[in-house]
Amino acid sequence: MAENRLIQRRYRLLGTIGRGGMGEVWRARDESLGRQVAVKCLKPMGPRHEPSFLQVLRERFRREARVAAALQHRGITVVHDFGEDDGTLFIVMELLSGRNLSQLLDDNRRQPLPVADLMEIAEQVTAALAYTHEQAIVHRDLKPANIVRTADGTVKICDFGIARLGHDIGFTARLTGTGIAMGSPHYMSPEQIGAHGVDHRSDLYSLGCVLYEIATGVPPFDLGDAWAVLVGHRDLAPEPPRTLRPDLPEAYERIVLELLAKDPDDRPRDAHELGKRLADARHPHPGRDVAAGPDELTVPARWLPSWTRGMSLGAPAGLARRPHGHPADEAATVLTDTWTGWGGGPQGGEAPPDAGIASPAPPDDHRATLAALAGRHTAALNLGRLGRWEEAGEAHRALATERERLLGPDHPDTLTSRLEGGHTASRLGRSFEAHQIYAEVLAGRERALGPDHPDSLSCRHHVALNLGRLGRLEDCLAMTHEVAEARARVLGPQHPDTLATLFELAHVLGKLGRYAEALHTHRDVAAARTATLGPGHPDTLAARYEVGIGLGRLGDSAGAVALYRDLAAACAAARSADDPETLRARHGLGVNLGRQNRWQEALVEAREVAATRGRVLGPDDPDTLVSRREAAVALGWLGRWDEALDLYREVADARERALGAAHLDTLASYGDLAQCLEQLGSADEAAALHRRIAALRQERAARRR
């Protein structure tokens, strides 16, 4: 393959990323959408191979594309396109910014990764495997080189080149019959080696090999030649990891050794069971039987991989710009009406019949203690509103412990404090920790209040949202649908909480690629919110904005243009012409004008929005820079590359000042700038910029370690 080659008149190859047995991977530019992508091309084999051999390779390559394109999960590399160009088969994938696990070990001089990183990688890969196995897909070649940890800490499985659809046994047999190696020796399960039936438990064995290696620095059977390695998998017991790394928690060692069981029946039943085991190893439950050894408790919940520090998630979709005090927020944050066991709000009052309190009123010192806890609750909420999530989390955890001591584990206010701890964990990117908290709070609320109580349904709503953050989109969809139905039954179909869950349901449908269903649901929510909350309510406007996104996704840019014009006018009437929501709608208008090739109008809109955002939000605000970049894109499509270059430079410089040279947004701006330089014929300067981008990415990876 030649650098700068244009594949299918759309994907320009810029430089090789890597080579392997199946082919070579290139960094490329999608000329149509102006984005960087990865293109995997079938490696030219030459005339020495039999036509039937080449045909099997081509069939396998197409199979990789079909399998991978059907998968939609945050832990699996996204496939954008595939096809054939001048005899070359290719797949277009998202371009990942990060390092695969093999590279991470090499970067660390083959030293084991930190325990907290091991846990996080194991849990994320397990979640992705649970999803793929639910789709009846077995990867069959899981190894460190096929698992990438991206710059933001997301762990993704790559390369489904020899994945097997569960119902397609005949094709797998044909592939195996050609004698083509199926898997990598250091990570092959005994059943793969013995040509026995292979199912999802083979992937679990391979995952055990991967986890063993990143925990100890060496694979479980590092025996010199490939044949000896295969015999080791089939006949030898692996050396316990703790003999190579004594600080490894015993619970983690036990999981790895069970994954490496020779008999598939002796391994965890499936990835879901493995996920629960890993969660228990990270967060042991008080009172759990730890007869197997005290090291069961050696992985405290506070341990986090280095890349998670300082991370935060945005608010749930539809709530990002909701003002404080909105009813849907209050349901998750305020105390119950009877926040003490005595019904003791500021007005005092009698105990509820089921409070279980013998005395009609607390002693004065006890009342003062409970009042102090109420003040601490408010203070913790305010820390969160200020963005001080670490402090807020510590405050909520301490408060939950104190309330449990005074009020009991299932008291509504104890559970409220624990729920807030889950929210802060989610804000900090600790989705697995948040999931455990939400699940425990849900169990407590259902015991105390019943499954259909609004507080129980509110907690189930949060559990569902967090499943999406964990990449378990199908589980998220199913639970969100259940919560929506239950809220409609208990609260009514047009209650704001019911509509909030339906809004999230539409969001998940979109993430799963079910755009038509997502659009239909967002339209229903927008109509219901218009009727119940009014056309100018923030939630109504948020739903209408999502309708515009759906129209654009489905290619109805004309419909999106009309909607965004109306939405901008509605936002301006409800707020002001300079309000951020008005400008967001106008930004969507400009994007869809571009999709209609109305680039001159798109340019005018982008420039006006950028100027207003600069005045209202500041010249270096992220939204301002996004609009300025949109203006540069329009200039490029109009052939005015000199003007576009100036804008791209300004955006890159501003992002570097505000975020630093190695920030992902800054690197994306450098990429835009390099592409513009190429269009202007400044190939040397563009190449130098690409080299700088590569160096900054390496620097970013080194800092993260």
C-alpha cells in the first residue's frame, strides 16, 4: 500500500499504524467527513499462495467487518465502513488514541501494571465480552495486542478477524480446515488447541491469560517455542501469580486461576458471573465469608487507576443545563419529608406508625445531632454544585455511615446519603463503584418501600443510566424500558419523571444505532412536555433539540434546519437571543445547512454564533471554539483554505493555552490544521505537525503512567 493513496475516492492513507498477520492498519483521513480514522487493509499476499487460500483470507476479512460492524458497545472498537477497492479489502474504524496492553507492558519494561489498573481493565473487558457473548459472538483471539486502553481510560477490544458467530459453525469448520492458525499460542484455550468445540468460555480462558500477563509481566506458559506453549496450555498447571507478584490480592489470583481451568466447566459460567466476581474482589462486602484468606480485603474501593483522577462525567442527557431546584433534580437530592425517625423536620411532629421508635420525641442532644446531619447533607450537596466532587463524595460517605448508625441501614435518609455517594462516584468516572452503590440502595429501598414506590423507581432509573455508562447498552435499554412502564403506571404517562426516563430511553436507542426509534420517542417526549410543562420549559427545549439531532442522523437535514430555526426562535423568546441554549440551537442549524451543501449560509451562521458565544461565554470557551471550527470547516468546503487555515490556527492556539498541548481537543485541532496545510500544498509543514501530534500523544501516555 502506498502512503497518500485514496481508498474508494474517500479515505486518504496518511501513515501506517501497525502490521499483523491479517493485514496492515493505516491512519487515514475521511475526506467526506473531514475526520481522522483507522483503515485496515488486507495484506497483499503475492502470487505464491493458492487461490483457495486467498479466497478464505478474503472471506475471513469480510467476516471481520460484518461481525464488528454489528457490535455497538463502548468497549468495542467502532466500525464505520468496509468494502473493496482495486482488489484491496478494507475496514474503516474509529482511530483510537491510546496504547494496547502489550505496548503498556513494553512501555513499563515488562513490569506488571498497578493493581488498580488491573482491576479496571479486567472489569471493562469483561463487560465488553458479556455484550459480545450475548450477541452469540466468540472473539477467539483475545490477547494484549487486541485490547487498547484509550487516552480517556476506556478499554476497548479490537480485531474480530477470527470471531465466530455461534450459529455459523459450518463456516468456522471451513476456515479451520484450511490449516490457518486460529488464535495466538500464548492465549489459546485447551479446547482451541485440541480442535474441540469452542464457546464463550474459550474467551474467558484467553482473558485469564491476558490478566495473568499484565499482573505478572509474563504469560502463564512462557516456554520458549510455540509447541511447548501449546502443550503447557493443554497439560500444565500455571504457576500461581502471587509467586511472581506477592502483592497481588489473593481474590484476584483466585479469579485468574479459575479462568485458566483446563475444563471449560470449571471456569466462571459466563462473563456476567465473572463481572460479579471482579466487583466483589474490588469491593468486598462487610461480613462476607473471608475464610479463604485475609487478602480478600486488600483492594480498597478508594484505589483508582491514575487516569481517572480529576475525571468527571456530564449530567445525564436532558439534564445538563437544568437549573438548580428543578423537580427532577430534587427527587434525587432532597431529604424525605420524615428525615429523622421521629418525623423531625424543623416543625417536629409525631412519629409515623411504622417508624419503630418507642419514644415520641428524641432527646435534645439527639435532635441536635440529627439537625447537624441535615446541615452536613446540604453542605455536601453544595460541594457537588461547586464541582468539588471528591470532597462531596467523602462527605456523603461519612454522612451515610453516621446515619446508618443512628437511623438504621434502610432508613430513607441513610439510603439518600448513599445514593448521593453513587452520584459523586459517577461524576468522577467511577462507574463500577457507582453501580454497586446504586444496586445496594435499590435493594434497600425496595425492602423498605416496595418496588413501585417513586423513590425505588428513581433509584432504578439511576441504575439503568449507569449501565449505559458501563457500556452495557442492551441492559440499560431493557431496564430503562421497565422503569418507564412502571413510572407511567404509578405516576402517569405524562408525569415529568416518566418523561425523563423516556428521554433516556431515546438516548440509549440512539447509541445503539436505532435512530428511527430514538427519533420517534424524542418526538413523543417533546410533545408531552410541551403539553404538560409548556413550550418554553428547559426540558421541552432539550427534547426538541434531540429531535433535531435525530433528523440529522437520518439524513433529513431539511427537517432539521426547519426544526432548529423554530427552536432558536423559541429559546430566544423563552430566554434571550444570547442565551447559550439559543446559540446551541443556532449551531445545530448551521451544521445542517452544511449537510445540505448550503455552505455560504452555514458560514454566516457559524460566524455569528461564534461571535456571540465569544462575547457571552468568552473567546476561549469550548463552545466558542467549536463554532469557530465550524466556520473553518465551511470555509474549506467553499475552497477558501487560506482563511480556514487562519481559523484553524486560532482554535488550536486557544485550546493549547486553555487545555495544554497534549489535551485531546488540542490534538484534534492540530489534526485539522495539518489537513488544511495539506490542502494548501504545505506537505512538509503538515508532516512536521503530524510528527508533533504523535510525540504529544506519547508524552500524554507517559504522563498517565
